[in-house]
Amino acid sequence: MSIRNLFRLEQRLGPTGDAMKQQLLWMLLLRVILYTLLLGISFLLQDDRFEVITLPPNLLVIFILFIYLFTIGSAFLLISAEGDHRRFGFIQSLADTVFAALLVYLSGSSHSIFTSTFFFPIIAAGLLLPVKGGLIAAAASTLLYGIILGVEYTHFLPSYLEFHQLEGPNSILVSINHFAVRGLTFFLAAMVSSIFGIRLKTAIDELSSTQQDFDRLSRLYKKIFDNISTGIITVNGVGTITSANNATSMITGLSQRELIGKKLLTLFPLIDLSDPSPRMACDFERPDSERIRIGYAQATLKGTDHNPYFRINVHPEEDITIITLKDISEIERLEAQMRQAEKLAALGMMSASIAHDFRNPLTAISGSAQILAQEFSTSNPAEAQNYDLTRIILRESDRLIKTIADFLKFARPDRTDKDLFHLKPLLDEVIQVCRANTAWPASCEFIVEIESNYSVWADETQLFTVISHLIHNAFAFCPEGMERIRVSASNQTGPTKEIMASIAVEDNGPGVDQSHQKQIFEPFFTSRSDGTGLGLAIVKQTVEAHNGFVVMGDAELGGACFTVYLPLQT
């Protein structure tokens, strides 16, 4: 490597800023430690038994105090300074060479035992300021040592050294030899320290770059971990949760503080990690008492290295199990809807067959029974029984015809043809039809709370069917002889937080049983012995065809309240 390349490398690798300041502070501290040790050694060698040249005590104290004061002042200046501190480092290295030269001159020149102190500024400069710093310190040390040899050659030495009867070199060649050997040693030390300094700075830069890459990857991992929509939990080998992302908190309703450090089976008792299935599901109850379905999968990362050439036994706690969570309540709901759609498709085919095979025979049976009923007389005891039996045939035939009609209406709903019309006349017509039925009791009281000019945007025929089903359903649960049904309508905020037309039908019955509330709108579900289970299903289907909602709740009359929400005219 050429000298020019070394200088270029020194410019690129030299530390700057806070790192340089920190290293220079360490150099100042080492200076204080070095000269303090030299002070101690000098005091120990003051004894005449040691044939060693030392500084007089008073001069030694002055010398050490001067170095202390200079170092303290330099430290304060360095701490308060900002920017590039390379110039400060060069000045301190040159100052150390001057201190070393003074110590060597005052302790015997070429006979001094402290000549090795020249290596301190050379090595320090080579490590802190690779190449250039070491070479400058080596050049300064060589120059100063040459001056010391020149002064010694001229016998210009301190007076207290006469006691030691020092004899300077008798030949200039001897002084040149001393100078050459020391100078070569100084420059060799500078080159070696510079090489180590370059390698040290390279290692530090690579370590810093690696640390930056690691920090960047850590931030990226944390960002991905926290923002991914799938819940992720890590569990150690003893079943303790070690981490959880934000999606896990959103799914479970538990904060990370409530998750991390807790046992997995304490918070998720239905999770089975022994099941090898790739996809599993379980029920979970959130802190707000909402029950959801959680789909989860697992993967275990063993903490033991299974390399046959290099085995490491790791504590079981270091085995990590990664569990992914997903709220599949909506997915299962959609699957249930798909199964329902398949069921309805089968129902459509079945109802078409029923209509084809049963409707005409039932019509014939009903017609024949009506003719027979007209021929029997209720006043004749012999014919009274036949008359009652004929009426039973008529009643059950009508019931079968109505059931078939409900099947057809549910399986093949009519096209929605919406228009704006007044609701009050429609309701009056529904009530009139109900009261015209001989089975409808006179004790049934209707409470109508609808303004005469209140209008809705819907299919009038289909809405007639909806209200009729709701009223018949309410009537079926009213107490006998005290039937009360209230129908009201107004514009209110619907389930989607927008203003919608609201039609409510209430009764004074016992209300809907808690165990039946989730199934009340399902087809073929009924709690009545004479019901088909299609009335409320038809209501829900028709209302949803209008882009509306039907909601069940408690009525002020004491029974159930079914509220239909329909969009306003657009």
C-alpha cells in the first residue's frame, strides 16, 4: 500500500464528531495516569541505592502539576468545542511529544530511563489519527530527541546532573547512531500503530454499519409485526406469551400488557397446540362479553441446534411457538349464508314440485268439501257430525294451500317495484283483512301511531305482506282475551347510523325467549305448534330486498317489538 493511499484511507477512516471527542478524552485520561505512574516511580527511585537519574522532588512536582493543569484545561476546551476535533488531536499529540522530551532531557538525556515515553504520543496518534497522526508524532519525537542529543553533545545539561558525572558522547558519530536508531524505532512504532488504527477504524465502521442495518431491520420487523392484520403471538417453551402484535389486541380485546407474560392457556383455554391440523378454530370470549370464533395456526421453532457436528443444549424456555390468529366469525357467518342459499335453492326446487303436485288436488278437495258442507244441515243431528268433519277438511285444506303459498313466496320472491305511498291506508287495509277473519277475536286492540300523511318508499304489495306477517306473529303470542298490538312509524336513525323509515310492531305477550333470539329469522324455525317457520323469514328476506333491516327488541307493552327500517326515497 503506497503512502498516498494510506493518507487517503486515513482521511476516510478518521473518526469525527462525538466519537473523536470520546477518544481524545480517553487519551487525556491516559496521559494523567501515565505521568502519575512516572511520578510514583521517580519518588521510589530517589534512594541512593538505585543508580538511576531522577528529577529533583521540587522540579518533579512542578512538572507533574503543569501537565495536570494543561490536561484539565484541554479537557474543558474539548468538551465545549463542537465539530471536527482532528486539529485538537494533532495539537495534543505534539504536546505529549514535548512533555516526553522535557522529561527525557531533565532525567539524563540519552541516559534517561524515560525515553520510552516518546512512544505514548506516537501510538496514541497512530490509533486516533491513523497514518498522518502517527507519522507527525514520530517526526516530532525524532526531531526533539535529536535536539536533546545535540544539547547533550554541547554539555548544556542541568546542574543537578553533575552529581551523576554524566559523560556525553565523545564523537558526533555516536550521537548520530543514537539518533538514527531512536528515529527508526519511532517511525516503526508509528507505522505499526497506524496499521492497527486503520484496522480498528475499519472494524468500528463495519460494526456501526452492521448495527445500523440491524436497527433498520428491527424497526422494519416491528413495523410489519405491529401493522399486519393477522394476530401473531409468540409463546416460549413453558407456555408463556412473550410478544403479541396490535392485531392480536384488536381481535381479542386484550392490551399487550394484559397478554405478554401471561400463560397462553390461561387466556386461551380452548387453544389446542397438540393438534397437528394446519388450521384450527375455537371459541373465545372477549372482555366485553362478545363471543367470537378464532381461527389459529401454529409453528414451533426449536431452540436446540440439531447440527450433528455442533450440538448446543438450550433451555426449554428458548423453544418458540408462533401462533397466528384470525377472527373468522364473519367468515363462518358467510359460510352459513352460503349453506342457507344452497338450502333455499333446494327449497325452491321442492316448492315448485309441491305447487305442481299438490295445489290442484288441494283445490279440488277444498271445492268438494265446500259443496258437501252446503248439503249437510247442522240442525239434523245425523248430519251435524258430517258437517263438522267437512269443516275440518276445509280448514286444513286452506292451511295447506297457505303453507304452499308461503313456500313459493320465500323460495321465489317477487321482483321489488318500489314507489312512494302513504303508510296509514295500507295499515288500515291489513287490519281490515285481519278482522274479517272469523278466527280473529273482537277483544284484540290495535294501537296505531302513524300520521295520515306519513309516506314510505317501498313495494306496496310486499310491504302489505311484511306488516301482515308481523301482526299475525304478534297476535299469536298475545294473552287470550287481552290482545294488544301497537303499530308505529316515524323517521329514525337506523343500524347504519343514517336516517331511515322505521315501522315498529309491538305486542303485550311474553316476548322472545333468550335461547331463540339468534334463530328467530331462520327459515323453518318456529316455537308454535301450528307455525311453518316461514313468516319472519319472509319478512327478513323482503326487507333486505328493499336494502333495509329488521331488528327485534323488547316492547313497551311488555312483549316483543319487531322494527323494520327502510331507506328513504333517493
